[in-house]
Amino acid sequence: MKLVVAVIQDKDSHRLLGALTQAGFRATKLASTGGFLREGNTTLLVGVEDEQVDQVAGLIRNTCRAREQLVTPLSPMGGPADSYIPYPVEILVGGATVFVLDVERFEKF
């Protein structure tokens, strides 16, 4: 048995949960916050049999797309803030970070 841990952007969570449910998988949704943009993320925990990992990964890959977003960088720490003029920069956000972990024991009560 495996535990698939997927960290995705909040914007993709509803579609992915729908796709997982439609395919017969159950998932636990956790609210999380990204360290770079400090924006909301969703962390999904999905317990699956070993042979189902590729199917879940495919659903994640097809649902969670990376996209470009304009962001204004934070002012540098420790420097003079009055001379810092933030210009929006375009970065790639979204997609998914997926971890697949071995599960030694599973119990459902």
C-alpha cells in the first residue's frame, strides 16, 4: 500500500477532488500555505494500492496545470525599503508536488 501526498494550488483542488472521487478514490484534504508566495495550497492524502499509484498520478498530472502569474516581490529584508521599487514579475505557479510513501500498516475503524 502507498500514501500519495499531493501539494497543489487551491485553484485546482475542486477539480482534482472531483476527478479522484469519480475514479473511486478517497482523499483527505488539508489546508496548507506555500512558503514562496505565502498563498493557499491544498495538500491531499490518498491511500492506494501499489498498482493504483500511476492512475492517481495521472489524474493529478491532467488536473493540476502550471500557469504564469504576475507577482510583486516583497521588499528585501534588512535593506533600505525607501529605495526599493517593486516591479511585477511573471512566475510559474501551480502544478503539483507529489510524494509517494510506503505504508507499513493501515487500519480503518
